[in-house]
Amino acid sequence: MSKYEKLQSRDNYPRVWQMPLTHTASRPGFCCFAMFCSYCASYTLRKQALYGDMSRYICCNGSCPCSGRCGEQKNPELCLCMEVTCCFAQSVASTRWMIQDELGIQNTQCDNCIIGTMIVMQYFACICSIAACLTGSNEINDLAQMLDCVADFLWCTVCACMQTQHKQELDIRDNKGGQAAAYGAAPVQAPAVQMI
């Protein structure tokens, strides 16, 4: 199965997230932790997603060419720390996909719209910055800086909301005895290199 087919298959999972992205403020403590200490939140969530068993850890959950080649088995904690620091966005996405695959969870259209808006704003801010460099226009440069601030704010907010959503789902899973079968899905291992 190709990466694209795997992403598309997540649209057919039987469940949706217990907490929509629009309701993550109902867990203000973790949401603030994920907003202001996002790397720590990503680290703890991946470890929780792996049931605390770091022998199962693979860099970026097997979705990048470097996965499985970074010495993960020798020091998985250090590798995970490097992943969340150097590849934060991929770390959040990998944990999300891991949870979705294990528990059979699909994104709602609202989730996809929010995540898509965040990504489009990042691209739009980048394009405006390039246009400002090419034209030398102060007005375009001011617009680019404003869009960059808006995009960064959206990025921080949405990542914190996604991580709060992940925390909610993992806590529910763990409170049911750590069994994905409680959701009607069998627990899975982290995929081998290049399987996602």
C-alpha cells in the first residue's frame, strides 16, 4: 500500500476523535502545556502512544527515509527527543497517524479544514515573504510579516489543540486497560521503515 493510499484509508476508519479540535479548551491544563511546552507534550504523547515501551520506537514512526537508521534501538529516548526538537511537525503528525491507525479514528471534515487552513497560511506567508524579497516593496514586506505572525499563531494553536486531542484519546484508551480492542481495533506495532 502506497503512502497516499494509507492516508486515504484513514477516511474509512469507523470512529472519530472523542474530542473535536474545536472543544480542546475543555482540557485547559494540557492545552496550555501543549501550547507553551509543545516539544515536551509531543515527547510524552509519543511515549504514551507506545504504551511506554520505547523498544517499539522508530523515528517519525517509519514515515521518513531516515526512519530506522538513526540508532533508535540504542537510545530511543534521545532519538525521540531529537525528533520532537528537529522535526516537530512530523512528530505531531506521526503520533496522530499512529493513534488513528491503532484505534481506527478518522478526522472529521472540520478537523481537516482546521489543519488545512493552518498549512495554507504557512504557505501563503512564505509566498508573500518571497514576493517581498523579489519586489523590495515595503508594503508587501509588512504584509508578509503580518501573515507570518498570523500563520505562527495558527500553527501554535492548532498543534496544541491536536496534541490535546491526542492526549484525550490516549487517556481514554489507557483507562480502558490499554486495549485498543476496547475500540474494536487490534493494537499495532510501529510500522517498519517506509511502510506508511
